[in-house]
Amino acid sequence: MLAITGVNVVLKDHLIYDGYALIDGGYILDYGRMEYAQLPAGVKRLDGGGLYLGPGLIDIHTHAGGGKLFFADPEAAAEAHLCQGTTTVLPALYFNLNGSQMLEAAQAFRHARQKPLSRNIRGIYMEGPYLNPGYGCEAAGNQWSGDVLREDYLPLIEGVKDLARVWCIAPEREGIEGFVRDVKAALPDVMLSIAHSAATPEEVERFIPQGLKLATHHTNATGTLDKYPECRGVCVDEAVNNNPEIYAELICDRMGIHVDPYMLRLVRRIKGRERLILITDAFVADGPIPEGYSGANDILFDRAGEIAGTKLTLNAACRNMMQHTGCGICDAFAYASRNPAKLLGLHGYGCIERGNAADLVLVDDRMNVRHVILEGQICL
């Protein structure tokens, strides 16, 4: 049994100052104000020293951690995220991997999640295979730009069906309807996400009844607004903003490169606090920083000069979101823990409640991580 004392407890819509939490058997037994605490004699204590105690962060979309790609070194990548407060992570498999490589990566994830500091791996984010080959970093390395063929994708579906929690699609790809039918037949609970797409709003909405509930890195690598020279058109982003059932992922870097701070505030106003999810989209790329991006030291570029993900950790993304939008710490934890847990159906995660899993993080007011608790055990 563990008592975390002297903390400000972050709940879904308010704070408990001078609070505590009591953990037993990997679950939250109790929490509240210290003055009302009835702690068992001899209980192990962790003095929070006035830090904020929140639910462990949940990064549903990342390719790397600590400069290591997940498919190459899943244990090191997962541990790097864990040390920054991410107690649940979904490594992403990208269209630059062929089918065999994706299956090998999935097997590596299964092995890694058995290790103490990488058991935060709790599924896979399938960023591919069938996205629009004209969008995204390393587009020239797309292994899946040809026809959508069952003989190509059925072994992949079968090989990841125990792990895949999110599956990305570009609705405009010819033959994508059959692919989606086969994915949903094998994985009825998987979340569909629109990604790297030039689909029309009508094409996007066609897949909502089939489980499209997410927009991958909203406003990045999506569509075109050109319609007539004098008129602004509509694309994927407008479809996401207009449909309240779709969650919007946001990459929130320090300088507001991926998503302009004004756009962050606009999307927050449109989608509300219940439909925003912060992600890192961390990657490894060695392209030079293009002219005009000096100081953008938490994002990456490929050799073609395209933005290629980030070097973010999720706690830093929370800090950036607070800076760019003025949101409070309860909102930041909603965007980086409660909302992703709701999307994925991770019952008992994402918020501090009695009986929930004791995946917790202690941070200061700028989201710097001081302690991490995974399944009731202090990891940091």
C-alpha cells in the first residue's frame, strides 16, 4: 500500500489542494483532502511536496521515444516515454514499412510489453497502410501506394488484430471500402481515423457509421482548400470540425509550427474539451532545419524539407497547449489522458477515481515530471 501525500489532486473538472491518494494492489483506493485522510499505520508514503497529482498520460500516436524508433528498439522508446509521465503508449506503424516489417514490429512490441519499464505499450496505432501517397513525410518511401489488394492486407490484419486499437485510412483511396470491411470484421472495436488524406467532407462522413471517430494530426497532411480562385473550399479539416463525434488529434509544439496557436484556440473552441487529444507524433529524422525554422528544436524534418514529426514528450505538449491557448492543468490532463482513454475504451484509466488503475504522474505547474507511478509501483 502506498500513500501519496501533500499533493494537489487533479480531477476532471476541479482540483483538491493539499490532498492525498491511497493506492493498493495497483488501484486507487481513496483520495481527498489531507485533513480528512485516514491512512493505515505504517503505510509507505511518497511526499508530493505540493506537486500536482494527475492520471498517467496516454499517447495514442507516436513513432519514437528518446531518439529511438519503436519498431527498432521498443523497450528504449517506451521507457523514454514512461520517464516523462506517459503510462500508456500506442506505437505507430507507418506506411514506410512493408507488411513483413510491420508484423515483425508487432511481435517486438509483444515481447517488449512484458518488460518492467515498457509495459506501458498497450496497443498499436496503424498509420497506414492505405493513406494518400501525396501527403506526409517520407512520402517517397510509401510501401503501399499501389492497388488495395486483399492478398496484401489480410495477413497484416490477422497479424496485428490483438494489438491494433486505431487504424488510419484515406477515404479517397480506391478499394478502401473493402479494406475497412475486412478490418472491422476482424477488429470490431478498432477506432478508424482519417489520415494523410485529400478526401471531401462527404467522403469522410461516409465512414462515420463504420467507426471513424478520430482525425490523425488534425490540420497536418490533410487535403486542399482550393476550389475557385476567389473562393475558399472545404476539406478534411472542415469535416472533422463539423462532426462532433470525431476527436481531433493535435501536435502542439513549442513554436506552433504544426498547428498555429490561433488555430489551436479555434479548434479548441469548436471541438470543446471533450474531443481534443494531444499527441507527440515523435519520430526520428535527420533532415536539416529549413530556412525560417531556426529555434524549432522540438520538431523534425526529412531530407525533402518536409516536417517529419517531433521530438516531443506528451508532458511538453501539455505545457505548450497551456501556453498557446491559456487552458488550465485540468484541461491539459483531459486532452492527454481522459479523452484518449475514452476514445480507446480504456475503462478505469485517464482520471483519478476510486477503483481506477493507479497509473499516475506527479508534475509541477509547467508539467515537468517528478514522479511516475505505473500499476501502483513508483517508476521514477
